[in-house]
Amino acid sequence: MQRFFALYVFLFLSTLLPINSVVFAETPEIQPSKPVILVWGDSLSAAYGIPIEKGWVSLLQERLKESHEVVNGSISGETTIGGLTRLPDALALHEPDYVLLELGANDGLRGLPTTKMEENLNGMIEMALKNNAKPVILGIKIPPNYGMVYTDNFDKVFSDLSEKYELPLLPFLLDEVALDYDLMQADGLHPTAEAQPKVL
């Protein structure tokens, strides 16, 4: 089963042309611009430690190249406050139809307040919606370094925002690779090039 099957269905149904938009014979064919997907994440989406073309975002771009344009705005080490600060310019530049939000891991690894993380993600969702972009939440999980209460609160941020805005949610981006040491880099945090198709 494809990891992003639900996302593909979501993208497909969201971009179907209405019947009255069909252009018939004798009318010059006008190629509509492709819907733009902006991936807004950290090192997990920026292909940290591997060639950029091997990363899951590049694989997504290749898979959807006939129907969508995929833009990778991810930066290694990015936090939710950094993503919130940078997002206005990216929305203005790329005018995306979808924003895949993959942020929060670095907040969690640094033990930053989950309330602030939720506030920042909420701000990005609101910003995307105001710019007529559909957000999709790509969740992540962290080790219980700061205790189970913190870890549970961290996990809850993604599900709460998904429920609040009725957004598609992938609960754990690395679900199929995180516990397979052969598919993780030496730091135990980032997937290898071989793991990227499974991430996708």
C-alpha cells in the first residue's frame, strides 16, 4: 500500500475540472498551469545526508510531474518559528495550491514548548488557507527524552490541528523506516537514500 495513497486521492479529487470547463473542438487548446505543491519542512524533507535527487520530495516530484509542480522549501534544522517566519515570502513567490507541513521535529528535539509549536503551526495553517492553499500535515514522532508527558503533548499537536481544521494528516512520516536500523543514517534520526521510497 502506498504511503501517500490518501494524499494522491486528495490531490486528484481537488483538481478535477468541472464539466462546464471542458473545451470542445475548434477551440484552441489552452494548457492550464499545474497545481503547485509546496513542501515546507526540515532536514527530513531536505534530503539531509543524501543526494537531493534521492530524497522523498524529489521522488514525489517525479511521480506527480505530469499533473503537479512540486516545490521543496525545506531547510535542515528548521523549527516551526523559522517556518512561520519564512512562509509569507514562499506563498507570495510560488502561489501554491497545497502546502505539505513537515515541521516540529526540531522543536521537539530541543524541548521547546509544545504550546508554542502548536501556535506556530496554527499560524502557518491560517496563512496557507488565507492564500487559498490547502494544508496537509505530515506528523513526526520524537524519542521520550523529555518524558512521556512532553512526548504525548507533542504527538497531540498534529492530531489536534488536523481535527480543528479538518486537514489530511499523516501521523508519522517515518513510520515504515524509523525502527529499521538499516534504513536509518548513523545519527538514528535521518533515513538513508534507500529508505526514501518507503517514506514516500
